[in-house]
Amino acid sequence: DGEPITDVKVQRYRGEQVLTWWEGAASMLGVGRGQGVIVDSSYRRIATIRAGNGLSADLHEVLLTPRGTAWVTIYSRSRRDLRPLGGLADGQVTEGVVQEIDVATGRVLFEWHSLDEIDPSESEQKPTKEEDESFDYFHINSVEELPGGDILVSARHTSAVYRVSRSTGRVVWRLG
């Protein structure tokens, strides 16, 4: 239907080999609003993975787990005082969000927001003073689940990888 498709992978869902991808609308800045898709070996759609809590899945990651869940990355906008960084008093900021979603029910099991743990001053980017431009300070690229449940989150604009505690949502350590 003409929508972009990214992040095509062979993965496992409910013990079976499946093909997954992200589909939706994408900007020239590498940010998307869409959903994950799972198809079986006959290319029949068996599930659609949508972000929860009013958010939309980004094109960077749809990662299935053996538990029947999926990790997705999300870009979400909010307002912050960006004057200390050279921006506007009520500047628009794009943060990275990670959700773990139960594929069968669509329920959000875990949600992490970069602005709760990573200050925009850690970005290698600088905000503009344009009212209609959002400061993409983090630019989330991927999420990976570690043994024990913690997750690794990588961010292009802070040039770092973060280990996030699944139980507390806090950054345990960072590399970069």
C-alpha cells in the first residue's frame, strides 16, 4: 500500500519461525509512526504490534521475546525549558521511549522514557530557536533484552548505550 517498511527480521513467535517488520509513515529525519507486523511461514499476518498509552511505534526496532512479547522503540514529544542549552523557554523535545508489549493482548508491560533519566544537556545536538522544530536530543536506535530482564538502549545523539533496570526503570550504567 505504499508505506515504508523497515527492520525486517526472521524471529521466533510462540515457538515458530516468523518474519517481522515495521510499517508506517517515516520522516526524512529517520523517525517513524507505525506498527510492527508478524507473518507466518505462509506470509499470513498473525499479529500487529501497536505501541500503547497513546504512542506510536518507531521504525527502529520490533524485537520479539520468547515470552510472547515485543520490545518497540518510540519517539515522543514534550515541552521543556531549553534556554540553558540555547533553545526556547518552552521548547519542544523529542525523547526516546521503550515499551514491552504483550503481542496477544496489546497490553504494555514496561515503559521507559529517556527524559526521566537522561538530561537533554547530554546530547551532542543543540536545540534551535524555531517554534516548529523539536529538539531530538536522544534519537533512540535500538533496544536489547539482557539475561535477567534489564535492557540495553542505544541513542545516537548522546553517543551512548544505557543499561536500564527492568525493575526500577533507572539507568544502571552507561557506555559513552
